[in-house]
Amino acid sequence: MRRSRVLLRICALGLGASIALAPLTAASAKSKPTGVNRGSNFCQLLISEGSVGQKYATTIESAFSSGNVAKAKAAILAEFNFGTQYISQALAAGKIPAPIQSALRYFLTVYQQRKTAVGKATSLTALEAALTALTRLPKFTSESQTISSYVATQCGSITATT
């Protein structure tokens, strides 16, 4: 049970911007499939990111389940590199308000801080602690909410439809 909560927190951090940009809450599940700017580059980027982000989450979960610290570190660092690239693309998509840009830049800082902490971890417990500590900060929560609200308005539900 504890491991599942930790994995959710890791994914929340590791996919912090992704989750913030692609809200996975009950409220977002009720969103209409279209937003006011659903066709924008920003929204299209979010929609296309979903499957890649899920692959990272699965890889991280598998790595933790294996009990192999080196494998878990590698999976998390790979996701952080993806997250950094993803946030940079979201910022480059343009036409997003300054508060959203600021929140995205905050997540870039988070990734850098967590890369350092992950690199220093010598056990799964230390790795979990390094990752979960930040998700409990009020700023992490508020920046996630800022982005989630913007995405819900602009893009609606960003779950890719089949």
C-alpha cells in the first residue's frame, strides 16, 4: 500500500508538469472534450504527450517493483529529461499567459533539484524520500493547480480520443 502511494507521488513529481498540464483529476475527467483553444499548438502538444508520459510511469513503476536502485534512478532521470524537453516545448508553443509560463519554469527548476537528489540517493527509501518531499510543498501544489485550471479552460479534456 505504501509503495503504491509513493509511486503515485513519484509519477506526480516525475510527470509533474505533465500531470499539471494534463490534469488527471476527477474534475478534468468531467471536462468537455474540447476547450476554447483545443486546436492550439499548446493543446496538441499536451494531447500527444499522454502516451509517452504513461510509458515513463510504467517504466518507473516497474523499476521500483524490481527493487533495483540503479534501474529506478535511471528510469526517473530519463523521465526528468523527457519532462524538461516537454516543458521547453510547451513554453515554445507560445501564446500562454505569464503566470502559466512562470509555473512551467518552476517545474524546470523542480526537475533540476530532483535530478540532484535522485543522483545522491543510495536506496529506494532515500529515492522515495527525495521525490516525495517536494510534492508536499505548497508551491508545487499551487503551480500544478494554476496550470491545470488553464489547461482545462484552453484544452478541455486532453485525453486523446480514439
